[in-house]
Amino acid sequence: MKLLRTIRLDASDTFVFEAAAEPGEWAVPGGFVFWNADPAALEGKARAAFRSGFLGIGSLGWSTLVQIVEASEEDRYAAVDQLARQLLAKFGAPGLDEARAAAEEEIAFAQSLCDQPRDTLIALHRTFDDGELREQFRTLRPREGQKPARAFSFLEVEGEDEPGERVDLAAMARERPR
């Protein structure tokens, strides 16, 4: 079986998001974090997390990219358990059974994104249109015959067209608290 793990190709997640996921955490899309939020009112780092963040379930930090990796049944069980405990402790789940059911559903959804080969990267673009949360996923794979040397040297994109919004990383870095 395959699951999603956070990956950090450069340091940008550490200043794009309020809390960056640690590399190698189990991950889910995490749209549920914004369930009670008004997406139009989100600004700065919260808006960046809404638009393009995958949720690392250990740290509850955000990652721009996730990687499809092989996982065992034990890994899946541990990911469900960890997410269920986070849902109970941080998101107000009414009980562990309800939290576990929600975590199972979220991990199953993450698994459904793993229909590409191992090591494929996935990016996310999340919007709120007509009262509905919409998530678009793009797969990023090394070009045939090439092993990537750096983060910006290798990707073919499959999926939806790239979103029109641009992020000014330099400006966000200047805003980063010291």
C-alpha cells in the first residue's frame, strides 16, 4: 500500500506557513482544518496554508508537497491513530471512536491520491467557490531518464492547469519573525 509523506525540497515552507510540517511526516490534504474558517478573511500565512498546504499529522504543520511512499499496515494504523488523537485533542472530536472514524476517512482519501508510482510528488490547490471547498491535485514526476538534482530542475506536471495566483516568497521571507 502507499501513503503520503511530507517532503521539503527547500526551506520555503518554513516561511510560507505559520507552522511547517517536518519532512517525512504522514500527511493528509487537511481541508477539514478550514471547516469553520471564512476563506475570504484568511490572510498571509493562513491563506497560504489554505491555498496549497498538506497537513502533516504529527506536527499539524503544513507542507507544499507530499511524496507517495510505500507503507505497511502498521504504518497506516499508526497514521490513523495519530490523526485520531489529534482530532480529539486539537479539533474537538466528541470521542475517540468518532475521531478514529474521521481519521480513517481522511487517511483513506489520502490513499486514494496514491495511484501514481512511488516517489511521485503531489501538489494541491484549494479554493472556496460557490460555498464549497474544492481541492485540485497535480502530480509532479521526474522526466523520463533523468534523476532530479535540485527542486526546480525536474518536474513534469499532470492535472489541472496551474492556478493563476502567484506567491511573493521574497516578501513573505521579509515578514518572517526573527
